[in-house]
Amino acid sequence: MPTTTPCLWFDVGVAEQAAEFYVSVFPNSAVGAVTRHPDGGVLTVEFTLDGQPYVGLNGGDQFRFTEAVSLQIRCTGQEEVDHYWDALSDGGEEGPCGWLKDRFGLSWQVTPVELLALIADPDPARAARVLQAMYTMRRLDVAELLRAADAAPA
């Protein structure tokens, strides 16, 4: 089966900087091949984030990232949520419900696996309480989501 590799379009001269930043945030990550223009400038940068391949393209300013495409990080516990939230939001912009834009404008969802389990709860009232709590948050708080799940119905 062929592999699927997301290609991220960056402004000219930013792809290598972005790749180096991302590999500093994720474990088991590395910058790979760098393809250059004949003039010596970087055209593309291959990198992996914890085994997932990506390509960064120095495409120019014709296109910008939007929230229509985001990368979801499934975190186990608050410590992982905090690590990725702090690193990726530095120089970027915090959004609602665990979403943020990094300093390059790429959208990320920093999502605790506990949230995914709670909103799939067979008790619809319990799942609804969790969603309502999530709607009030920027960085997701695992303990608060668990409290909301276990709260007595009003």
C-alpha cells in the first residue's frame, strides 16, 4: 500500500525552520532530506514526527493554513497535553476546545485520549456534560473533564 505524506506549504524560507521546530517538540523525530533550488535556496524538507512522514514546501505566500485542516495529537494524560500545548502555542495563538495555531499558522488539536473515551460514553448525559465542560476550555483539563463526567445531573 502506498504511504500518504502530508505536504505542508510554508512561506518562502520557512519550511526548514518549521521542520526543525517540530522535531524538537515530538519524540522520535528527525529532519531528513533537504531539496534545494539551483540557486541554493531550500525547496522542500522531509521530516518525520514520531514516525509519521511530512514534507515542508517553501511555496510562497499564495496560500495560508486554515483551521479546515488540523493535526490532532492524541495525548495520554495532562502532562502530555501540557507539553504539546506549551510548545506549539509558544509564539502562536490559543483557540477554543484544545485547538491552537502554532507560530507558522498550522492548526493543531491537542486532545487527551480521556476526552475521546468520555464523549463516546454510552450514557449520553455523561458525554454531554463532558462536551459542555470542553466548550469552556482552551487548553483541555483532563481532571476537569473527568469531574464533569462524574457530576450529578442538575
